[in-house]
Amino acid sequence: MASVSQQGQFWDRVTEQAQPLDEALRLIESLIPTEAIRDRDVLDAGCGAGDYSAAFGQVGARSVTAFDVSTGSLRLAVGKTPAGRFARASLSELPYRSASFDVIWSWGVLHYVPNAQAAMREIVRVLRPGGVAVVHTLRTGFWSSFEAAGAKLFSAAPSWVEPLVLSGGERIVPLVTRLLTGRRPEEQTSKTVRQKIHERLFVPGEQRTFTLEQLVKGFGPSVETSQAHPPVADLLNRNMSITVVVRKPR
């Protein structure tokens, strides 16, 4: 099992393409009413390059706190939200007091965390009564399981394999995407094909997938967990992701 340090080192060397601010805002506003963000304390849990942190600041959050396992990503994030509070941490062991945040946003992080059960408990712990958390992760299914198996194989492969797979994927994926959807990848997502392949196949460790039932059970009976359907880009319509909204009663 890969350590948090190994995953951090991986993201340090992978240049993450910035997500357009309007795209980050569109996703946030499709899931959380603006009035639930303004003058509230927000945690961007696994912030990456900080695009969502910046978007929450623009919406009017009272404070934006964020963390990531990658120091390289954090350097980018700090530059986008100078007033934010940033730390290097893991989702499974949060350095925050219980009931610290009104809004928690964790986009594309949970499936990388070695101890996903602990991560879900931590989200519930630091969420305030009346607060809301949004968690976007990989859905259990054929395609996500297929890619997870590939990730397990490639993450342990010799270093010379990675550039060959990335180079081949950059040529093949756009052709397949155009053939099946009639649209180029860049018309459907702000991420490059290289970035997509990197984050799907070469992150150290095992990537987990989840059903709605597993997420409901993982967050526990003290909160209300329901599925949401945000406008997420899906290059080949494979339905690989799942988004849940977690609400803690007052």
C-alpha cells in the first residue's frame, strides 16, 4: 500500500493544469446554494492546485482552509488564494478541531486515500451541525474497476513505461473520443489527455471505487447522505464517478 508521502511525491512531479475558475464555480453552484457559502467557513479537502479554493473565496466564504498531500500543489494553491489557510495533510487524519467547518468540498480525492473509512469519519467529525459536505469520487463499475486494475499494474511498473504509455495515450485517446462522441477531448474537459492518464494510471497505491450504499454506510447514521448529479465531464460516457452530498443535522 502506498504511503501518503509517496502519493505526495507523485503529485509534486505531475504538473496539474489549472481548471478555469468559471468551471469550478459552475460545479460548486450546481451543488451548494450560494447563501450556504457566503460568510461561512469552508474546507477544501485535498485542494490540489487550489482552483476550488479560489472559487469559494470568490463566492464570498468567510474563510477558506485547504490542505493537500503535495507541497508542489500547495504552492500553486497559495498563490491563487493568498488569504486562505493551507496545510500539508491527509484526508484520513485531519489537523482540525471537531465541528470546524460549515462547508467541506472534497473533489476527486477519496479514491486515492489509503484509509477511506477513516477519511469519511474525519469529514463528519470536522463538519459543523447544519453544515454540508460534497464528496466526488470513483463509482464502482466495469470501467472504473478496469482502470483501477491498470493503475495498480502501472504504478509498480519500471519508470521507462510511464512516458511510453503517456505518449501513446495522447495519440490514441483523442481519436477514440472523437470517433465515439464526435467531439475532441478539449471540448469536453479542461484537463489534458496526459493529465487524465497520469491521474488514472500512475498514482502510487490502490485506487478504491464506491457504491452509493458504501458511501452512505461509511459516512454513518449521524448524517444524511444523498447522491447528486453535477455537470461532470465524461469523455466516453462511462459513468465512472459518483457525487454525494452529506448534511449534518443541527
